[in-house]
Amino acid sequence: MTRNILNINFKKINFTIFLLATVLTLSGITHLWNPVGFPDVFFDEGVYMRRAMHVLNGLGPQEAYFHDHPFFGQIFLAGTLVITGYPNSLNPTSDANSIASLYLIPRIIMGILAVIDTFLIYKIAEKRYGTTVAFVASLLFAVMPMTWILRRILLDSILLPFLLSSILLALNTKESKRKKALVLFSGIFLGIAIFTKIPVITMIPLIVYTIRSNMKNAKILGMWTIPVISIPLIWPAQSILAGQFHLWLRDVFWQANRQGQGLPYISGFFINSDPVLFVLGLFGFIFAFVKKDYFVLLWLIPFLLFFSIIGFAQYFYWIPVLPIFCIAASILILDLLKKINNKKLQQVLTFIIFSGIGIFGLANTILLITTDMSSSQFQAAEFVVNYVKNDNNITILSSPTYSWIFNDVFGTKTPFLDYSDILFAPIPTQKILLVADQHFMIDITRGKQLQDVYNNTSIIATFDGKSSRYDLSKYPYHNLAVNNEGSHIEIRTNGWKSQILHN
């Protein structure tokens, strides 16, 4: 009898491992396939790569000129890159493929983090709701199209595994004999997540609720609070030590009061980009409200309230709450299936529904991740590097997508971090080369200097991306609407070379 029970348990364990391995394999495919080709290289990715290179070059954790976010993100990114010997280990040349490899390594790091996220979501859902919910939730996170946004080099992608680790540790405090250690490390991980990007403070109510549900000792909760508060305080403390606290205050208030499209816009993007996950998640939250599942509600509601008040939001701000969309959706579907009395029919429908969702999500995600949205950007960078070779009297104006490559890899030593710097300082050379991509064309209205430098230069080369090949009004290609920075790139000069080249 005992042997039979052991055999049954062993089979269950093996089956659970098989399911988890399957999900992680799918996650590896969707987050690591063609990492440099899709998505295109976004403006902010260049900013964080530039800041990571600032750290790698031994210039400190914080760029002196701007304090928009805490600096753990660039420290983490630099720390992982230095392990690979980056960038010297790549032996970069002025070839487009070699330049692409400069983004390949950090994009692979983001993909690995996404696979880790998938595992952590499985463990969180397993601990809270059981193995079946865990499998379904992690499957949704692994294959649904919306999760492609984790492929970008963004602070949100970096902080997510720290946030999920904090939640998982808090959940495990109920049964563990090492409650104090788990609570302390939960606080440390959340402190690191906040030290990466401040809006993660919206997750404090969730973790406080989780810990308080598992134990009533207020002193232990106080111990959790210490790293949650003290770790992010490293950011303003550093600015004080550097004599830049006045700049820190200015930039923090600027960041908090940015104007732009807010929660309604990013909600519309979510609906169009992944209607299945959005609708399932939405009904899952309604179900959680009816069932008074505060774990689900506290993960989402403070987040929505925060960005409703702040106003400014971008589509990738959804990253910290994508896991709970997946968990809420899986809880809803499985609860509805449990209402079917016929066990065989229930099993058949469960298999059909989740196989269908998995195949649907994977097929549409593959359609996205196999596209080429970035080659025009690397071709443009190749052209610039070769065009200005051995000439140090040129000011290159470009977005951070390219500027860190020119400065930190190829040593062109252009004095500006990006084109917007000419709004605050004069151009120091007569020779100007402008990389006018789609982000520049959006920003051109920010000041007369940008308009003048565009109007007073002429096109010497153009590079067109491949997004125009797709109907962006059709699913899943609506996601490509935010992959257009390489759709048309103009290389322009003020006439210091006469040849006219066109790609």
C-alpha cells in the first residue's frame, strides 16, 4: 500500500516537473528567439544602455545631468554585461551585424529574466492557488503576445524578477520556520525593485497584506519595512553626497509631472495588442472582487490608482501587473470549469481550452517575434560610423539608440548624449551629422533648435524598415505600431561632404 502511494506521488512529481519544463521551454522560445530583430530598438533602451556604459567605464552609478529614475537598473545591467567581457569580447566593428551584437547581449539578458519571471509566476500561483492554476498562469505568461514587451531593455523588465521574488518570499512565510529571514529578504527584494523604478511602491499594500495574513507579529512587519525604505533612499543620498540634490528634486518633480497619454491610452494598446489576455484578465479581476480575493485586487488596484493620478504612462508600464492578469485569468477559467459535474467532460474541455489558448497565443507571438524591425537601425549606425571615421571635428546628433554606440564603442566623442542636448547648449563644431529617426520627428516640436538643425541639413542617406509590409490594423500586427523607430531614418549633414548616398 505504501509503495503504491509513493509511486503515485512520484508520478505526480514527474508530471509536475514535465509541465513546468514545458512552460519554461515555451517561455525561452518566445523571449529569446530573434532577440535583436524584434522588437525595434526603442529610445529608452538606448538611454539605459548609455547609463550602463557609464557605469562600465568607471564613471559612477549616476549620470550627473539627469535624475529621472534611481540608478540600480544601470548597475544591474552593467554588472551582468561585465561578466561577458562586454563590449570588448564582441570585437565590435563598423559592420551592421557587429553593431547589432551590441544590443544582442543585453536583449538576451532580458530574455533570461523573462524566463525566470515565468518560473516565479508558477511558484507564486502554486503556493497561493495550487498546481493547476500555476501551470495555466505561467503558460499564459509564456506565450501570450503582450509579453513581448519584456524583450526590451527597460527598467520594468529588470525589476520584475525582484518584485516577484519579494511576493513569493512573503507567501512562504506562513509555513516556514525561518519567517524572519524570509520577511527580511522579501523586504530587500522589494527595496531593490523600488530602487530600480519608483512606481513599484504600488506593490507595498499587496506584500503587507500577504505577510499580515500569514503572521500577526507587527515587529516582523517592521523589520520588512526597513530595507523597503532604506534601499531606495540610496538614490537621494547619492545626490546629496555629489552636491546635486537640487538637481535631484528638479528632475523627480519633472518626471512626476510629465504630460502625455496616460492610462486610457495604454489600456487601449493592451486591448488591441492582446485582447484575449486583457478580456480574460478583466473578468478575472471582476471574479476576484466577487470572491473578495484581496491578493489579486491589491496587485492591480493600487497600480491603476497611481497611474490615474500621475497621468503619464507608457505601454510597457503594464509589465509589473502582467503576471496578475495571467493568474486572474487562470483562476476564472478553472473555477468555471469546476462547475461542470461530468469529470470526463471537464477534463476534455480543460484540455481543449488551454491547448487552444496556448496554441493561439504561441502562434500569434511567433508571428511577431520572427519579424525584422531593427535592421534599418543597425544599417544607419553602420553608415554613420563609416562616414565620420577618423574625423573628430563633427557633432553627431542622434537619439540614445545610437549615441552610446558612437561614443562608448567607436570613440567618436561627440559632445552630446542625444540630439535634445542642443536645446540647452550650442553645437561646438561647424560640421553636423543628424540621424533623424521617427523619435526625432516626434521631438522636433520641442524647440526651435531641433527644427533649425533639421531644416539646415540635407539628406545624404535614408534607411527604411519593414514595418510598412504589415497591416498594423490587423491582429497581432497592431503590436508593430510601437515598433516604428526604424521605419524611416534620414542621415543628414550641413553640406561638409558633397557625395549623395541612398540606401
